[in-house]
Amino acid sequence: MKFIPEYFKRVIRFCYYRNERNKVYRERLIRKNQNKQLQLQYSSEIEKLIIFVVGGASWFTGKDEISGGIMSIASIYEETVKLKEIHCAEVIMVTSPDAHLLLKHTQFPNDIPLYRFNQLSFFSNLHEVTIHIPEYMFKPLLIEKLRQKLSPIKVNQFHLNILNQRIDIMPTPEVINSIRGKGYYVTQTTAHEQYSNIEIREKYGVPLHKLSVYATPERYDFRPYSEKEDIILVSPDMGELKDLILEKIKRELPRFEVIIISGITYMKYLELIQRAKYMITLGEGLDFYFIETVFSGGVSFAVYNQDFFTPSFEHLNGVFDSYQSMVEKIDDVINKAETDLNYFQDTNGQQFEACHKIYNGDFYKQNLIDFYTTDYLFP
């Protein structure tokens, strides 16, 4: 197949795969709407632009897949739009060069129009760009494609910001240095307190600024224990010992309904965390599953991960030192919370306080202002 011209590959995929045919028909309409929308929303003569690069649709469904990462990026976009008097730029969100096209994200509430990568060439008079790129996408090939699409701009007017939302999948310092060496200005913004420090700034050799995420308690409907149901939610992550944990819960806590979060909209998810008493998150630990459940009145369970949790979480009820410990003790913790209301409330209260120290709407908005005025945490 590698010797077959790309055009014939597309024809073969179109003939062989129904999903490919669906995509072709779907994206024809998306392109038409995007072209019309771009003309209405932007002028080709603008001189300063802030770009957010995100993933696209699923090839199987044609829809976006909900994740904490994309919701965080959407929040940064929405707050950036509100700060136009500070940064004096227009703001646009585009899907990555090879992504399946989307007109907008539909799995969570937002009013953000999405454009395709090739539409960046519409802006013919740009003098300066700031480009926010998720850490897993920050690669030389993408930067080169951005350079080609935005060719009127001098390299030293490119500000590339790495959205460091997961420290464990950051590009290597060597990759970052190779891109910096071509004249680009590179920074990183962080989502977690634990790796917002001088050591990470020095490791990657670029300015670091903490943004955090917009997960303030005011955004959630806090429900007391008396309004909760016997539901245990589980993140979709394929965490270590997941099967053993679920088997233990089903055996020892049969009255609880266990629901794995998958294939639902964000609004349905919010409804579930309002109703559920408990959440088990098997990803990085201090994620939206953990935080949003706590801010909704529930108790979260996770394994302590020093890359994401700050030390204040290490000895909290519900935070285990290993997955083996979670397997052995989680049913005892839940039984204790079910027989002692004070224990449930104290556990939620401790988790709530630890989360609120880090995740605060006012701090989050000020962090964004500081970023756009180059008042970085670690310049």
C-alpha cells in the first residue's frame, strides 16, 4: 500500500469502508459551513491571532470524544475570548492537520466554532500569532505545517505554547530544544500544581506558567449524602488491577450500582456525579473525575500519584498508596462511610478543602491574565 498514490488510497478506502463514505459525505457539509462561518466571524486582514489546536472527530462515529483535556482547552479558549482588551487578538480553534473534521464539540456545553487546519491560510496579513498546542501534539512536523500555513509571519513572531496538562506525556526536552533552535518562542502552561515548579521549568528550558483548570466549586451542584443514591462511578481508564477492584466491589457491596463512565454527554455525566455517592478514578488520580465528584458532594477514590497530586492529598481518606491497597481496603472505607455519616462528610470535606486550595475560579482567571501579559510564574 505504501507505493500506491494517496489519491488511489482514498478511492480504495471510500469503496471498502462504510465509515469512510460517511466521513466524505459528512465532511463535505462541514467544509461548506466552516467556509461560510469563517467569512462571517473573521477578517482576513487581522494582524494578531491566538490559535488553539485540538483533535478531531472519531472516524467511527463522526463525533467528538469527551475528555478532561478537551474541556480544559475549551475553557481556556472561552476565557481568552473575554480577555481581548488585554491581548488585542482574535481567537480561533482549529483541528489538527490530519484530524477528521468537526463543526463543534457536542459532548459538553459550549459555543465554540471549530475550523479545519487549512483555513489558517485565510489570514493573509498576520504579524503575530500565539498558538496553544496540547503536549501530545507538540512535534516538529506539526510546527512545520503551522509555519507553512502562516508563512507571511516571521519565525520570531511565532509564540508556541505547550498546554502541559499531563506531565507524563510531555515531549522530551530535546524535541522542544530542536523547535526553539529554529527561532520560535516557546512556553508551557501547566494544569496541575504538583509540576508547576522551577525544576520543571529548568528541565524543559522554557518559561513555565501555571494556568490550572476551571474547576471552581461554584460550577457544580453540591448534593448532601441524604440526596445521593447507591451508585459507584468508575472512570473509563484501564487502570492497574481494575478488574480486581470491580470484582471486589460487586462481591462485597452488591447493593451498589456500578457505572463505568463511557459514551455519555457531559450533561449526563454531571447528572450522574450529582446522584452518585462515590467515584473511582483509575487515571492520573487528580483529574476531573476526582475533583468534580468532590465538588458535587461525593467521595472520590484514587491512587496517589506524585506527578499530579500535591502532598496534601497523600494521606487523605480515599487516596490509596497503591492499586493493591485499593483492592484490599476500598470496600471497608465505603462500608465505614455508609455506617457513619460523619465519616462520609469528613472525607468529602477534607477532599473538598484540598481541591479548593488548588482549583479556584478567581485564581484561574488571573493566571490567564498573567499569561497574556507575560507575567509568568517562572519566566
